[in-house]
Amino acid sequence: MFRRFDRAGGLFIGLLAVSFLLATFDVRSDGQGVGSVLREGTQALFAPLQRLTTSVSRPVVGFIDGIAEVASLRDENDRLVNRVQDLEALVRDAEALQRRLEELEKINDLEPPGELAAITARIVSNGSSDFDHVRFIDRGSDNGVVMGHPVIDDNGLVGRVDAVGDNWARVRLITDPRLGVGVRDLATNETGWVSGQGDGPLKLEMFLAGEAVGVGDLIVTDGSRFPPDIAVGVVLEAAESQAGFALTTEVEPFIETARLDFVKVLVGWSPLDTAAGTDEASAFGRSALSRAGP
């Protein structure tokens, strides 16, 4: 029985609400059509819901757009990073090429000692290990290179050719313990011998030295196995001979093994050649002396 009453009551209340709504429409219509009134009433009912939906959806749409924009910016950033890396690589290549051109100009402008015939060569590879104090150049017997030819750069003596092919040659550096160089102290005119000790200074020995050597003394070739007066290095520590013992000290070589690139091979010299005028330093030795300083 109560169920029937509930249903009837609900229906009655619903009809009453519809009647009230129609009465409201009728009052607001003021001569307008029923369709127009219903449309306005519907808009009035749903306007709050539309505003609520818009206020909720706008942040969501903005968030989604933001995500898309962030992804686009990330892609653009990656593209720009890759472009910057490419440009940096081009700059490094250009700088390396510029340095190589400058070194080539310096080696081409270098006047060989004694106006000896010389050819320019480029270092193309190192030895097979860090313990091999050798460099390979791109000139060989086809260019007139033979074993024993001295090799120099704008700093001074580099080494000697000890193996030759048609279009390549191997240069043993003065830092190699197996290569000895007859030298002279330009300050005292005392002669001696330097030998490599691997990476680091050269060992200087003078067996008949009557005078002491001083720090900074310029050491040049003595003309026995290499052309005379090629700069080798400077004395690192003063020393004098003791009775029954050779004068022994160390020499800082001018050669920069890590920076060797272009060199000159003195094809106009043979170890059998005799050197004249060793009492007077050549222009090559004097220029090295000015670099060494006091």
C-alpha cells in the first residue's frame, strides 16, 4: 500500500514540477513561441553545467597541449645539440688544419744548416708501441732519402733515418737510447756525447772536458755524425769533470715528440762528409741560442 502511495506521490510531485516549469515558461514567454521558451529554459538549466564542464576541461586541455609542446621542444633541443656538436667538430678540424698549415709554412721557411739540400716530409705514423722512439715519414728512396740522413724541424735535431722504402722512411729520434749524437757546448766549445733515455732529458757525457758546463748552455751537434751546429737542447744542471770520471749531466732536448708533424730530411748530407768551420755557430745554432735565452 505504501509502495503505491510512494509511486503516486512521486508522480504527483513530478507533475507539479512540470506544471511549475511550464508556468514559468509561460510567464517569461510574453508572447513568444513555446519552442523559443523551451530553448531558453533549457539553456538556463544547462548553462551552469556547461560552465562547470568548461572550467574542468580547460586545465586538462592545457596540460595535454603543454605535454605536446614539451615533447616538441625536446626534439628541437636534441636537433640543436647535434648541430652544435657538428659545428664544434668543424671548428676543431679547421683549427687543426690551420695549425698544420702554419707548421708547414715554418718548416718550408726553415733554412737547412750549411745550405744543404733538404726535402720536406710529413710524419704519418708512430712506432708500434710507446717504447719505440721512431716515426715514419711519407718520403723514401724515390725522393732521394737514404739511411743515415739527418732529420730536423724548426726546433732543431729530430733524429736520423734508419730504414727506407720506396715512398716511406723510418726516423729514429734522438730520445732513443740506441741513438747517440756527437755534440758541442756552444759556451765552452767542449765536445761530448748525448744519448736518449726514453721520455725525458738526454744524457750528456764529456770524457775530456776541461771546463764545466753551466745551466742553460746550448748544446749543438759537433759535425761528426750530423751536420755541425744543429741545436739539440740546453743543459739542465751544471757539472764539471772529476779526476778519472767523465763529466755527466742532462740536457733538455728541443724536440717535442708529441707535436712532430712536418720535418726536413737533409738529403744533401752524408755521415762521411767532413764539416768545416765548426768553431763558428751556424745561423741555425744562433737562432736556437736566442730561443734558449740566457
